[in-house]
Amino acid sequence: MSKWVTLDCNGSPHCRHENGFAAYDGKFYLFGGRRIQPVDIFDPVTQTWTTASPPPMEIHHFQPVIVEDEIWLLGTMTGEFPRETPLETVYIYVPGSDTWKEGPTIPKERRRGAAGCVLHSDGWIYVVGGIVDGHHSGTQAWFDRIHPVTGEWQVLPDAPNKRDHAPCAIVDDRLYFFGGRETGRHDGTDYNALFFATISDVDVYDFASGTWSVHSEPLPIQTAAGGTGVLDGKIHYVGGEAGRMEAFVEMQIFDAAQGTWRLGPNLNRARHGTNCCVYDRKLWIAAGSGARGGEPELTSIECIDIQETS
């Protein structure tokens, strides 16, 4: 079975966490995270990092989606812990021109951060969960969609569980919402308590029937803020954070056809607060934080041959 490989790169990215990481046109884009930082671009062929333009403001806590030649950010926050603010509009990065722009306005009553976000083959971007008041209060089970061409926003039925810091993924016309926590489940004085509010349920939305259910197989190791990638009908959920001080190294693999979870090879470096890319039949993960919360911020990148783990 293949193992994660830590790459020896030419150059290095800016250290960051609660960032985005997305693959587009043969390159990987590392952007956002705490503080305003430049976009870092990775070439997997030459294993070289280069630097591009920063966003116009601090952006963090999002799961990016590729929409044609743009990278869209929804369910995004700005500001400092613990009262971060959801953005009023969609933010969009255009790799071809190395530019940022604002997209459609998000309805005021549906703004939140740390939400799951995914593009469906029907052309709509789906946004699920999230929290309205940073790490303080207001974890939601909201489910919405936005059309990137028209900007139309539609409110859909709530998911079974409130959760934030959770990714989502689509396999076989079903959306899976997993991991994460109910960050708002604390008394507002002990913010350490939020790390223990993880959720084991896997929520499943069936696009054909338009209904939610809770899967019979829960997430084996409860973590929030892990990265995820889909290949060959399997969801790979990597790393994360929970109540202990150390971040997690585990890769949890969900076989949608079998409806079962299993563990894959561990990361070389525990991390959370970043995303995964799928490229060249490999899973890639970079940056993030190596421990619960924000430190230490990482610059390393690892990859694994998914085909050999399936």
C-alpha cells in the first residue's frame, strides 16, 4: 500500500491555516487563511512554488470550488478569533489573470463561515452548515444553493445536524456532509470547549428525492477541519482537529457503494485547517496547522497515490 510522501520542493509557500487549497489546470493554488497573504502556486511537475497576488481582504474558513476558469469561495469569514464575520459577497479568484473579484451578494439571513461547499453537475453550487458568529455562536444546519451564472440563491431543507468546520462531497448524486463540530456549543467563556463538540453522524442528501438522511455508518474518528478529496467513488477525509492538543494524521476513507469507512495510511505531519487536491490520481495536502487551534502553521506538502490505497 502506498504511503504519504513529503515533497522536497523548490521554494516554499507562506505558512497559513484555515486556508483554501484547490487544483486548476495542472497547478495547485494555496490561498487565504489567517492574515492577508499572497496566493502560492504549486507546479506538481517541477515541484516548484511561486507567489501571486493577495486577496483584497483577509479571508479564511472556506471550502473552494472550481467554476470553469474561476475559483469560488462561499461560506467564508474574515476577522480575528473568536468573533469572525461572514462575508457579504462571494469572493472569486481568477487564476488566468491572477486577479480577485467580488461575485454575487449572499442573502443577509444566510451568511455564515466554515461551511461545506461543492459544485454539482447540475451547475449549482451547494453550501451546507456553517456558523454565523465566528467561533462564538450560531452553528447552523442550513442548506442552500447558488447558480454561478445568474447569481440566484435558493434555500433548501436543513441538514439533519448543525455543524461547521466540516467539508462536503458528492458521490453518485448524493451529497455527504461529515466531520466538523458544533462550535457554538459552549458558554462563551471557555473557548477550549468548542474543540470537543465534534459530530460523528454522516448526513446524506439525495438529489433525486430531495431528502436528507443520516447514514448508518458514522465517522470512525471524530475530527473537524480536515481536508477531503473524491476519487473512484471514495471520499478521502484527511487529518483534522478535536479535543486533544495534537492535530490528526489519520486518513478516513468512505466507500459510497459499500457504505463503509476504513482507515488509510497516516499523514507524515498531523494537520488541520486546509483542503485537499486530487490530481494525477494522487491526493495532495499542504499547509494547515499542526496542532489544535492555529499553531504551528505549516508549509509542507504531501501526496499519496490514491489508486494504490483503493
